[in-house]
Amino acid sequence: MKNILTIAGSDSCGGAGIQADLKAMSAQGTYGMSVITAITAQNTKGVFAVQEIDIDIIKKQIEVLYEDIDISSVKIGMLSSSDIIKTVHETLKNVKAKNIVIDPVMISKSGYYLLKDEAVKALKQFLEIGTLVTPNIPEAEVLSEMKIKNEDDMIAAGKKIKSLGAKNVLVKGGHREDNCTDILITENNEIIRFEGVRFETKNTHGTGCTLSSTIASYIGKGLSIEESVRLGKRYISEAIKNSFSIGKGVGPVGHFIDLYKKAGVDFE
């Protein structure tokens, strides 16, 4: 079994962040481990507070894991400050981390800014170690410094992000109104489109975390970037299709829907 590491923030309601990452990794038959960068106070209605973890503890979490365990891939999620970004960047280079999937988390679905403004510059520099970067359209607009209105814009933005040093870039199309096609720009500058199906549900909490963790799991298992994205898209589509409500706001996707059903859970 491959060992996959997530470096991200904790979501107290379990739908996104570290909790979603570990669920997604387990669902792909990999062993998930975590380095926590921040603790959030949130529920299905939004994020209400964030407490960052001390950078020395973040650094030590990474170091001790790599000293002991063979880690096949890494998923990067919420890094809220420039100090945290720089610490993770430097430490991953020092431990010679491989197969790094960066999900540039900036804003929560409720509109809470999870990335401080001054940290954007550090994040752009951080992308140089990325095997794959997976921004949604709002994130891609910030990283590329351009507006995205159509597929051509997604490609142009993806190329700009790739020029920052990332080997591959997946611009996710979930925020588009006409369709939800994702665009992958490969290391060889090949453009690959992944068409998706849009489901009518409000319960989409943790979709980005889940997709990037799933892709990281497949890359860690030795699959190509293209096949890892394809399988990741398949999994997240089923998870959204089988999402459910747990509170009064945006509910989680169904990471373990088959297990829940086997356990006798009735979602009807």
C-alpha cells in the first residue's frame, strides 16, 4: 500500500481539508498521513475562525514523517500565510519530496479568505516544486493575473501558471456556467479536456480537496498524470452525485458512499 501525505488545514465539520483528504486517500486504497497547517472553526454554513499552527511544528511534522516513512506523493492544501508557505516549500525541498500535487486553496465556499493577500507572491514561487497544480477558475485568475471567461482563457491562464514552474496544470471548470470541463496542460504542453457532468446539489463541500487528494493517490500508485486526473474526475463525480446533508448549509460529498450503504445508512 502506498503512503500519501496531505499538508493542509483541519476542517472541524469533516467535509474538507485534512479530513476530506484522508477519506479520499483511503477510498483509493492508499494510506493517508497528515501535516496540519491550521485549525479552522467551521460548519456547513461557513468558516468562522482560523488558528495557524506554529511554523516550527509544521516543519517538524514533515521532517519526522520523511525520516521514517517512504512517502509516494504529497497533496498540498491550505497554506494561509507566506511564512507557512515558505516553510513547507523549503522543507519539502530538503527532504526531496516527490510527486507534489498543489491545490492552491484561497477562498472557502462561504467566501472566507483562507489565504492572506501577502501570501500570494510566496504561493507563486512555491508552484515551482509542483508536479501538478489544480486551481479552480477564481484561483487561476489570481495566479495568472487575468480574467477567465471561456475555455481559451482557461488554457491561457493554465499556461501562465505553468510558466511559474509547475510541470502540469489542471484548471478546473466547475465555476463556469456553460459547462464544467476541466483543462489539463501537460509537461509537454499538450492540452487535454476532461468533460464532466453537473449535478443539481448544494452539497459540494470539499470537492477541490477530495479531487486533488484522489489524484495524488493515483500518482503515488504510479499512474500517469492524465490517467490520475481521469480517475480522480470519475471518483469526485460519483462523490458529488452521492453527496448528502449533515447540517443547515453546504453538506459533504460521499467519500465512502458504498461503505455507508453496506452499513445500512439510508440517504433517501
